[in-house]
Amino acid sequence: MSGNIQLLNDTLERAGAEKRAALIAYLPAGFPTVDGGIEAVKAVLDGGADIVEVGLPHSDPVLDGPVIQTADDIALRGGVRIADVMRTVREAHEATGKPVLVMTYWNPIDRYGIERFTTELAEAGGAGCILPDLPVQESAVWREHADKQGLATVFVVAPSSKDERLATITRAGSGFVYAASLMGVTGTRASVGAQAADLVRRTRATTDLPVCVGLGVSNAEQAAEVAGFADGVIVGSAFVKRMLDADDHAAGIEAVRELAGELARGVRRVS
């Protein structure tokens, strides 16, 4: 079975044809439980997200802020495994027909085996992988296996990336480019900042891939702001925080569904 990179490409292209940015949500697998996490991922997709990133919890999530670190810790203490991540991808995609990616640090894949991981992700209906800490110059073997399985390889660029470096990264990537809106770890911010618009402009000068912005977006107003200059708006910590702050699991599911709806309306209007 081939992965769903084409579904991802078509989804981003359709959003562009509708003159809007795509809404990309992030939630870690196994949070608050494996079954509860699957329910949450389905809820954000049903609520209005076009695409979802399923996080593979890691014991040392160096690029993630305290909110996602807390969720990862809950998932890891619950015993989440890569098989549970694959199950989350499979059930979310089968239930919604929407593209589902995995966001993971490199070490778990390296230990699990590249061929095994890409084969299982494709069989689960996955659309690709976001690899924030895999250097492009060390990614050839991964990309060979991902391409063979029909999976996108999404790399992350940052405001500190020089133009030459941006070109190197975007040449190697597929699906879309993840533009980190600012330097630092994930988390909600009062303002997304002008750095993001400049980074999108510079990245677009090097590639025809869609450029999607993450880190800091937490409400419809910020989503509308980013949608004014990016092809996609990525939201993670705000969803996780809604789950963490909820009185019970049912309330958390309803909260992330509602947030997805608010953000989906945000990306459909330009601030």
C-alpha cells in the first residue's frame, strides 16, 4: 500500500484554490490515553482541521514547550508505543478521509528502523512525516524510503535560516515546508510576529512547495493574520492546552472540536 502524499498535496492545493490557508492541527498520540488521543484527533478533523500531525511522544522533546512536554510525559507514562502512533494514524484517516502525518524526532525512527517505520506508516494510510531534528544532509536514506512508500518528508525552516540554507532544505523536502514563526520552542504567543511573514517570503523564493507556519498560533485572530501570508496555519499547543485544562475527557474533546471550528473560520478570513 502506498502512503497518502497525493492526498496531502491535493488538500493543500484545494485550500489554495479556495483562496485560504489550510488548517493543520497537532496532537500527540497516547494523550491522555491511546483511545482518548484517537478520539481527540478525530474531533479536530471533524471540527474543521484540513490536516493533522500526530506527535510521537519523546522523552526529551527539545523543540517543544512545556504544554506539549506535559502531554508527552502523560503519554509516555501511559506506555504509548510506535504501534499506538500507527494505530492513531490509521483510525483517524479511515474515519475522516483526511491526510494524517507523524511529527517525530529522529531517534525513535533510527532505533525502530527506517524501512519498518515508513512501511508501517504507509500501510496505516499516513501522508508523511515532519522531522524537525533530521539534518537535510543526513536525510538521503530516509527520503529514499519515504519516496518509495509515497510519503512526504517535511522539513522545518526557521527565521535564522540563511537564503542558501533555505534553498537546500526546500529542494530536499516534499508535501510542504514547515516555517517556524520564531526562534524558540513551541507554545502559544500573544503575537506571531513579523519574522514569520519575512520567512515565508524568503522560503517561497526557493520553492513551489506550500509554506505553512507554526509556533505561536492559538486563536482565530492569529490564524487569520498568518493566513494572510502563508499557505497553511499550524496549531499545536493551543489544542493540547484545551485538553489539559478541561474538567474531564468529554469536555476536552468538545473543547478541541470547538477550537478547530474557530480556527477554521479564522483561516477563511484575512485579518
